[in-house]
Amino acid sequence: MQDNMTGTLYTYPDNFRAQKILIAAEYSGTKVELAKFDAGETNKTPEFLKKFPLGKVPVFESDGMTLFEPNAIAFYVGSDEIRGGHNEAEVLQWIEFADNDVLPAACTWVYPTLGVMQHNKNATEKAKEDIKNVMGILNEHLQTRTFLVGERVTQADISLACTMLMLYCNVLDPQFRSPYGNVNRWFLTVVNQPQCKAVLGEVKLCSEMAQFDAKKFSEISGKSKKEQASKKKAAKSEAKPQEAGEPAASKTSPSAEPVKKEKKDPWASCPEPTFDMEAWKRFYSNNDGETSFKYFLENFPKESYSVWRGEYKYNDELKMSFMADNLVRGCMQRLEKMRKHAFGVINVLEKDGLMIDGIWMWLGQGLAFELSEDWQIDYDIFKWTKLDIDDENAKSMIKKCWNEENEIDGKAIVGGGVYK
């Protein structure tokens, strides 16, 4: 980047991907302005998407030029010195190491402890072993070195330290990190550089390994959607005009009794159930796909029930199959109370990338998720298409999805589950 150039960075607070950019700017003296950014709102506006079609952050613009990958942005705002000079290839090597070997395992281990991802015991144990492996490699490399490349801090150190920050602050307790003295020394040296402290502040290593908290996960995963729905409901209520002759409600009347609102059955507005969902689920569990599908076609009442396809909207963000699988299972767990009149199979597929695709059926002709606020936590991250079961293509699609084979149309099934 040329001297005296400035730019604008869009990101949410404490984004480790943005931190490595801001630290690079501290080393080069580049002036980076943080844009006002509301996650889920700013990045969905037409103005933002015109410049950054992926809708992801961090992203950067300067003099009409836009960049959307954090490593590229860090290189752009950084100086020749932290890019590594003639050692640039080695710097890039360790940046790739951070993204490909450290980050997936770090997220799998740490995110459940923060309540932002469902816990999977096997995945967590594997992640711990992966972190031990990379810590061992780093410990050996740093035995005779102060920094990863050369004699000074480079973007390799900045990027890797920012990626490992979540580990050191949440799960690498004294007992776990004690065998890796060289890595600990390197990490503390990097994060205590003035340029790093200007962005990260004081970094405190964890004293106790954080654990998954199911209650915390439940609260975080459902909170934002419920809050939004609550605000919309309150706004509608305030906007409702007072009927002529209707007495104004008293806010201070001591005799005002709180009205107890009975919880309505979300399915109450749907047609009378005419399909034995429990019998279908038992039959599906105890028979092969061909026999089950035949049962479905012979017994499914299309007048009162409907079939829908749900395609995940953000397949390009799926990097690891186990994380996609966790996402699917988390969605199913949060829809526990829909089971009475609903069934579905969601598959995690892999071919030239990961994708999530599933087929559901439920009581009623509309989207069942819209019947209850409690069911709307995840449904808008899927594209929903109603299927006509008299259509041969739709029948073929349903049969393939529900058959529980190893692949669908050449796409390997690497995860997912049955909602029953």
C-alpha cells in the first residue's frame, strides 16, 4: 500500500479476522477507519452487496477499490517488512497453516464453550488432538527462533497469533499449554508488541479450561430471533389506533389485573390431522427406503399435508463437514416441539464443496415454521420450495433424499439426520 493512503474496514467487534488487518495497519502506519456496521443489517443492504456481493466481513475499500478476503486486506494495508520481503513465501506458508490447520480445530473446540455452536464430544476430542499436533509442530519450529520467519514480526506471526487468541483465552489452561513452552513464549512476545496491544489490549491467558454450557447455547441460539419478533410485535401493538369509545388503558391503575395469555397450539389453525405421523415414523425406521416410499405414496393425504424442500442458502461458507453436520443437528434440536405433525430428512452432501439439502413434510399447506415464533430461529437460512408429489421429478427427489443411501446424484452423503 502506498504511503499516506487510508481505507475503510467493515467488521463486527472483536473479529479475529479483522484484528490481524488492524495490527498490520499499525505496523505500516496506514489509517484504517472502522465503518458503522450492524451485523445482519448493514451487510444485507443493496449498497453493501453492490460492493461486496458475498455479504461477509471483514471487507475493505480504498479509493474505489474493494477487497473481501482478510489475508489479502492485511497484505494490502501492511508494510513490506511484515510481508516478509524475500521470505514472503514462508510468511504465506504460515498464514495458510493458521487458516487450514489451526482455525478449524480451534473453532470446533472453542465455539461450543462460547455458546455459539452445538457441542459434539467426538468432534471436540479430535479438535483437542489436532491442536496438540499443531502445538507440537510449532514448539519444535520455535525452539531456535523468536519469530516464525526471520528476526522480526511478520504477518505470519500476526495472523497465527490472532487465530490462536481464542484458544489461549478460553481453553488452553496451564496444564494443557505447559508442554509447549516455546509456543507460549512466542505467543506472549507477539501479543505484547505495542502494535498488537494497540488492537488487542491486554491479553489474559485462561486459568481454567472453558466447557460447553447447554443452557448458554440454548439462550444464545434463540435469543436474537425472539428479540426481533418481540420488537416487531411491540411496534405493531403501539401503532394500533384506539377504537372510538374505547377507554384509554391506565398504566397506573392498582386494580388492573395482568391478563394470563394461554399458549395457543401452533397447529390449531391447520386442517384436522388425517395422517398417522407416529405410525409413519415407525414404518420408516423399520423398513428399507423402497418400501417406506411406497407406504408414503399410498397413505399421504396431500389435501391436508404438504412436502417442502429446504436448501441451505450459505453453502459457500461451509468449510468442514462436521461443522455442517453440527449445524443440521442443532436446527433439529431447536425444533423439538414440531415433531407432533412433522417429519424430515436433511443431508449434508459433498461434491466440489459442501451443501445442505433436505425434504420435509408436515400438517398444513404453508410453511410450518411460520406457525410459531419458537420455530423461526433457523428457518430463514434455508430456501423453501413446496413440492408437488404428483410430479415425477418431485417424487424422485423425495425418494432419493429419504432413502438413506450413501450418495444422491453423485454427491456423497457425509452428514445430516432424520427429524422424527
